[in-house]
Amino acid sequence: MRIHVTSVFVDDQDKALRFYTEKLGFVKKTDVPLGDYRWLTVVSPETPDGTELLLEPDAHPAAKAYAKALLHDGVPATSFAVDDVRAEYERLSALGVRFAQAPTEAGPVTIAVLDDTCGNLIQIVQLP
């Protein structure tokens, strides 16, 4: 068994697609119309056949409440691995990405937390 798709709830799929591709560097994998929304996924360009991230509409009331509570409490919705957190922090800051937490050492890892502009905090982590 392996993870095929995971998701983050977003308040606007078009805005999310722009942020996740233009700022974070993911590439669009799937874009299928489904009524008012889309099955819209992105992947890492390094592993195009790897785990997909579904940019899932927060249309369900429970999803809105969940995402809002996480954001209010400062809890990241998910975490992405990077080779160098400080370098990514500098690169993304130069692109106008707002960080809720600058690079911080947390035991054996270094983390930072960014705002994806779509209702989520996202943690980036550098593993040992």
C-alpha cells in the first residue's frame, strides 16, 4: 500500500494552482472538470509519477471550519520536504511568499511555515 493522492482544502482552485506552480514549483498533473469544481492535482517535478496533491475545494461546511481552525491556531495543513529550508525561505520570500515562521531548528530538522494564500499554512522541512 502507498499514498497516491493527498489533499489540501483551498478557497480558490485557480489561485491555488497559480501559487503551487508559480511560487512553490509544483507542476499540474490532472485537471478534470467536476461540475462547479475540478479534480485538480499537482506533483513535484522531481517525481512526476509520485504522490499527487489534490487542490480540493473547501466547499463543504466541515472543510471550511477545519481549515479555518487550523489557520487560526497556526497549525500547518501539510508539510513538504526541501533540501535546504533557508535557501527555499530566501527564494520564496523573493517571490513575495509570506512566512508565518522563519527557518527554525527543531531538533534534528529545520522548519519554516508559509501562507499559501488559499487558507492554509504549509510547513517546509529539511530532514537530516
